[in-house]
Amino acid sequence: MENKLVDRVKQACHPNRITASSVVLSAVGIGLMQSKYTDLVGIGMIGGGYLLDAVDGYVARRWEMQTIEGAKLDPLVDKVKNGIIGGYVAVNEIVIGNYFLPITMGANFIVDYISQKSRGGITKQFEEGYNAVVYPENCKTDKERKSAIRANRFGKIKTGIQTATALSYLGLEIYRNHAGPLPDVFEYNAGTVLGTALIGSAALGAIGVVKRIRNQKKLK
């Protein structure tokens, strides 16, 4: 009886489902960021969505539930979240006449798209992702030592920079909502600093794509 209960819990909290739930948290969080009365809850939800990026991998390893579909779903979800939050940041900056941060954000979007495309057709990946979340029991176990699907260290660092940039931008927005304008030195340079970080992110992502394509050729 106890084993059956544990199995049910594992299926209900399958790593693939944890991964997908982070998108919901991020989307709702961005919505709550639109009001100074709920922005703290919003950034908390967004931060929780990013935290689930670490939790899903830990759970997958701990419960030995690593799957090939999950390995594709994880970076796909990261890119969807980056699209939601990055799109919000880019529109905000364009509205006030700042273009450097949106341009560097756009460069990251392009690299992210190419990176995900290197894993196969995007539409097919969304279909596989849906099935991986709804029917995780049908997924194939990921036992490959060297994968051309899983995120490599360059991709992980890229995602880390994107996460830090997004949270920093939103954190500054919350500061303005509750404490007023930033000191001039920060106000004028914040976009440049964050945009420069995103240039490094895009460069690392490009290296990660090259590494993945090389791995794919080796595995063939």
C-alpha cells in the first residue's frame, strides 16, 4: 500500500510536470508585476519558477526518472520563460526609447531558437513536451552518458546569466515602484550593464550550440 502511494506521488510530481509548472508561475508572476500592490508576489512567483529549474533535475536524479523527452522539455521550457519575461523587458524598454537592452535580448532569442532547433523540429518538441507532461509514464529513460539533447555547461551558464538579468531588471522595477527613481548613476547605466551581460550570454549560447552539433555528429 505504501509503495503504491509513493508511486502515485512520484507520478503526480513527475520531474516533467515540475518543469512545465515553472512556465505557469512565470506567466502569472509577470501578470502580478503590473501592479505595485502585487509586484512582490509576482517576482516571488517568477523566482519560484526559476527555482523549479533546479528542483526538477534533482528530483529526476533522485527518483531515477530521467527521460529523453524531459531532457528536451527542460531547455524548451527555459526558452519559453525567457520569451515571456524577456519580451516583457524588451517592450518596456522600447516604450521609453531604450534599444540596447532589447537588441541584446533579441540576440539571445535568436541563439535560443537556434539552440532549440538543433534538438529537432520546434512544433514536434512542443507535441513531445505535452505528451511528456500528460503521459510521463510513456517517456523513454535517458541513459546516455554523452547527450546531444541535454543542456551543456555553456547552455547552463547562458541560462544562468539570462535568469540573473531578468531578476535584476524586475528587482529594479520593484525598487522604483516602492522607493522611487534609482540614483542617476544606476538609472542611466542599468540597461547598459544588463545588456552587456546578455551579449556574453548570447556568445556562450552560440558556443553551446556548436558543441551540441559536434556531439550529434559523433553520436551518428
